[in-house]
Amino acid sequence: MLATVLSAALHGIDALPVTVEVNSGETGDPKLILVGLPDAAVKESDDRVFSALANSGFRIPRTRTTINLAPGDLRKEGPLYDLPIALGILAATGQMAGADALGRYLMAGELSLSGATRPIRGALAMALLARDQGRAGILLPPTSAPEAALVEGIPVYPVESLAQARHFLEHGDGIEPLDPVAARSASGAAEAAVDFSEVKGQAAVRRAVEVAVAGDHNLLLIGPPGSGKSMIARRIATVMPPPELDEFLEVLRIHSAAGATLGGALPLMTRPFRAPHHTISDVGLLGGGSIPGPGEISLAHRGVLFLDELPEFKRSALEVLRQPLEDGVVTISRSAGKVTFPCQVMLVAAMNPCPCGYLGDAAHECRCSPVQIQRYRSRISGPLLDRIDLHVEAPAVGFAELRNPTPGESSADIRGRVASARQVQRARFQSARTPANARMSHALIRRHCKIPADLEKLLEHAMEQLSLSARAYDRILKVARTIADLEASETIREHHLLEAIQYRSLDRRVFY
């Protein structure tokens, strides 16, 4: 007897339809044959499935049984086919009434030897696929179901065991679909554990952070050890406007594909913040592997990627970031296929001004020679610096500022001004599909960053006097446009331009 069950395969962050065909009662030696390009985890499913069937009180097939995972040219990975294979065996061996229900639902889940279900990766992508296919619902393990319930228009049924899944398909009861509103409330925005009010002093750096977030500009913090660079960077995500539901689902799809939501731990409705160690590999940062998976830059999608001690990262790891930072996507090609992951991130980096860390510090003497300083800074290539709009110096904080009991401005206050500036940019770039000032093309810069002749002279004079490189020109205009947006000014004025100029410290060809 032939039975057909609907499931899915995870390809990058997307789910592709898979049909599980089970044919039992064939003549020949009693054994199970699994075809359809399965990986090792899928091939091991027969032992798990047979044990789950036996321990759930069902009969194990004693005839030749063939299981086909179609399409045959799509590689099937992971243990998520245990549940559909087991249900297909029950239907093919006549142990389940109403087998036609198998064609109305999409299902996936790993089975334990007792028949209980275990979480899987990619539940959100599978829910999107089931909705697009017009299925009656999707059956998933309880710890994977909540993230899928965030998708509107598809009932999500949390299945605790193989026996419960069979009962539901036979009788249509015993399991209530998850409430999408309750799922959103459970994963709704929570109060951040950190806040900018905890930052002491550093008024200039706080201002630079506000400008950077308002225009989605990449930011580099330069200062001695203990000046608060990492503390500030870890609070940048708290001043970003909260993501819309579609943005949150996009972020959650990436984390689900990476297995970061296993065990029911859903990210909150906030921007992601990723801070990989400087020993990370190229693959860990960009993504890849024999089975391509998302890297840190994709896991930071719609949020912040923080690279502390920037010059200590491997040169090759930093260089692979250049194109993804420009395009907002990363494409990985392997023998298993080509996968594209989104990676629209705000890059925040931190570094010391010199190898010893105390160049320009009034309290400590720098022991580095100009050659050592140049060699240290040259670890960061010019093309990568091209993609960082603001270079901000973070001096050491004095004792009086540290002991000041007055809290600084809160993240909520800064976030309000940032949201207003972002709204101005959305209206400006509505037809250009440009999300923020940092993404402006040369044509958009000429159109929206016009400055009068006297300011052109001022910019020319500043570039000559401060020995700014030519690549700083466009970045100064972009940042000046963002500063003007924060003040709701339609035109770029002199003080906007002067503030933007001071944010290009690493473009200066002279040292302190």
C-alpha cells in the first residue's frame, strides 16, 4: 500500500517542499529502503522510527518497505523526516484511518525512541511554505511550534508524540492550534538589559552613535583600553527603532536555520547584536561549511555586528566582509549548492589608537614609534575603511565623570530622535528603495546632499588642512545629511558639515 506525506527541506533560510512516499507490502526480503538523496542523519531515521513505532504500541512492518524522499535531486538533511516517515508507515500498513488527511498538512519532527517529538531547525521557514502552499496546517514539535505561530494565515499544531499526531490526523481533535497573538506576546519586545543611561561621560561618542544609528552608518570607535568602547557598542542596538514584524520574521528565519531557536528560546522583538571573538574564522564570520549555514554577519541581520579589537582579526576574515557590507547579502557556493543569506547590518568596530593603546592619552605615555603605529593601523585595509563612515575617538573617562551620580540620557530618548530621522529618510527614498542615508548612491548624493559654493570651499579647505583622503568626500556628505535630518533641516548647513568632517579621524595622514 502506498502512502504520501508532505514535509519540507531547509535550503539556506528557505524551506522547499518534500514529498515522503512510503510503499509497504512489497515482495522480497523484509527490509527498509530509503532513497531520495538522504544524508547520514536521515539514513539513521529507520532505527529511530522503528523504535518509536514499537514503543508507541504500533506494528513494525515485516515486509519490504521503500521510502522515497522526492524530489530525488534535492539533498535531505537532518532528523526532521522522522515524524512524516513514521506516519507514512502507519498509513501504508493500514494502522491509521483517514490517511487522506496526510495530504492536507505539512509536518516535520525528530522522534525519540519512545515516540516523543524533539525540536528541529527551520520551523519558521516551513510555516511560510505551508502557508504559501495553502495547507490546512503544519504539525511541529512543541518547542519548535511557537516561532512558526508568528506566521499569519497558517494554523500551527504542537505535536508531542507520534501517537498524538496519529490521533489528530484520524479524528481532527486532541490538539489546539497555537494562538498567533499569544505567540507574538510571548516573543514581544522586552525591556533591554542595558541602557545608555549607564554610560558615564563620553558625550561626543554618544552623539556620534546617535548620528551613526540615525543614518545606518558603520562606526569605528578608537580609544585607549578602558575608555568604554565595548560598553557603548553593546548599547547601540537599544537605540535602534524596534523591528517591524516582517523584519523580525526575517531575522528569526536566519536564527532558526542556524538552530539558534532550538529548545524554544525565541529572540525578543529587538535588533540582534553579535560580537564574535577576533579568532573567528572566515567561515564563522561570513557563513559556509560543507552544508552552507549563516555566519555572524547574517545572524546580525537588521542589527549590529560588533568587532572588538578590529586589527586583531585575521586579514582574510575582514576582507571577506567588504562585498557583503556593500550588497547586504552574502552568497555561498559549495558542492551541496549555492545559498544566499541576507546581511544588512550596522558594522560597529573598536580599536586602540596604537599597539600599546595610549597614543594621545594624557595620563599614559605612548611607547610606540610612528612606524609601529602605521603598521598597526595598516592591518585594516583601505577598502574596508571605505565602508565605515564615522571614525570616532573615545578618550579615557576621568574619575569625576565616573563618580557623577546623575544618569546619562536614556536609550529611549535617543531612540525617539533616531526614529524621527529614519522617518524622514524613508519618505525621501521611497521611490529609490534605499533604506537610509548610508546606502545612498553617487546619484542620490548629488541629488540630496547639495551644498552651496561657500560650503564647498569649506570642505575643500578642511580636506587640505587635515590631509583627508579623497574617499572621505562622499562619506562626509552622507553623514552631514544625517545630521541635518536629526535637526529636521531640509538643507545641509555649515555646522552639519563641520561636525561630519570631525568624524573622519583615520583618514588623516598625520598622527597626533
